[in-house]
Amino acid sequence: MLKSRETILALAILALLAVIAARFPAFVLPANLAAVFTDTSPLIILALGQMAVILTKCIDLSVAANLALCGMIAAMMNGAAVPLPVILLAVLALGAALGAVNGMLVWKLGIPSIVVTLGTMTIYRGVIFLLTDGKWINAHQMSEGFKAFPRAQFLGLPVMAWIALAVVAGFALFVSRTPLGRALFAVGGNPHAAVYTGIHVGKTQFWAFTLSGALAGLTGYLWVARYAVAYVDIAGGFELDVVAACVIGGIAIAGGAGSVAGCVMGALFLGIVKNALPVVGISPFWQMAISGSAILIAIAFNARHQGAKGRIILKHAEVRA
């Protein structure tokens, strides 16, 4: 069991909670742990979308900018008195469309995903500035229903936390029970062999980016409504936390390997660290440094424990991109 990334992560989370509880027992009270999970919900949702992309040997660095743009659109639509259900559908569709742009550029033009998403990340932030002229949308400009939905309590947890749990359950079924979900692993594990089983590599990557974008769009509304503010730099740098959660959770950066449980626990580990930093007297600004260090350590751990690579017998096969 100690060879399992999920087991190691679970033990690490328990050890972390034990260390914090030794100094601040109130941190591990059920109500506070529920609050920590709620705070981590956006990271969990985005990390699952990022997992789909990474599994296909790609990466999406535009998720935070996608979140910011969709969140700003949601706030602007609320200001125009658009009903909340329409706003939710709109941000899902917009997020999916922005993700599809990334996927199309990677698929049709063969541009490396890191280059594509670095570019679109900047473009999406620029679009927000053009739409708002750099102005903020604050709490007093948002309706009470718009702000209240993610915070509404149901069975002791806010709706935002329940949405995260629903996304986790749905994503687990998606990757294990659907042809597209299984294709993500096949494309990342061995794209040459995937072609010979009838899987279209480029199209699979396209749908992975689209799914990641849709989840980013949903998170955009949840973020803006919960914190009651929308501006150009919202969630700035959050893409690093998203990638860190995936890598810490055992999602192979080279693609083809990982689990939903590991991804969620990677996000929870970072969420606990982030919430515990002020408690133990460490500046929250260390969060970025901790996330970056965690990525390096996790990648080194993965490389050290990676088995010997197999030969690609069909190395001359043409991968349909």
C-alpha cells in the first residue's frame, strides 16, 4: 500500500493535520474542515479539468484566465438582470468555447499546448480589460441571489462544496466508464498504439481542452459570486496551483497515468497548506513558493519511481493530429 500515491498522500494529509492540530486544535474541528474543503472547491474542480488535459500529454495554462473572463461575464450579465440559470449556462458554454479554441489550435495547427495556452492566457486577460476598461465589479453591484447561491447551506455544506463533490463523482464516472475518458489515458500512454485502436489523438486532446474550459467557466461564476468581486487579475497565478495539485496527486506530466482520487487529494493537500499558513504564522505569500517546490518534488518523485520504458514497436505509425 505504501507504493500507492493515494495512500502516501492520505498519510501526508493526516500527518499535516496532526501537526497543525497539535498547536491549534480548533483547525481540525468538523466545521473548520468543511470550510477548508469549501475554500479548496475551485482548485478541485479546475484540477480535474487540468487532469484531463495532462493525461493527453498537454497542459492548459489558461484555466485561471478562462475563469476570470467567465466570472467577469457572469457579473456583467447579472448587472443586466439576466436570470441565474441563464448565467450558469452561458459561463459553461463560454468556458467550453474558450477551451475549444485551445484544443483546436493544438489539434489543427500542431502548436505545442504550452505555447498555445500561454498566448490565450494573455488574450483572455486582455479581453477582460477591453470589456471593463480595467474597472472592478463589486459586491454592491451584484444581486443578492447571484451572491447567495454558492454560499447557500445544504446538509451542513455550502452549495459550492456540493458542486465540487458532484464534479468529482461525475469525473470519476467519466474517466472510468466512457470511451472518451478511457481514450485520454490511451492517447497519453501511447499515442501510436492509440491510433491503431481507432482513437483520434487530436480530437481527444480537443475534447480534453473543451472539458477543462467548461469547468473553468463554471468555477468563474462560483469564484466571483462567492467573493463578490470581479476584476482583470482575479485568480492571477492560480494556474500554478492547479498544475501543482495534479502533479502532487500523481498525474504523470508525460501523460497517460493518474487517478481522480490522487488529483483530489493533491488539491486538498494544497488547500490545507494554504489555510494553515496564516494559522501557524507564515505569510500566505509563501503559497506560490510552496506550490512551485511541491511541483519539483512531485516530478522528481515520479521520475524516481517510474518503471522502465517499453519499446514503441509501431514507431513509424502516423499519429492523426
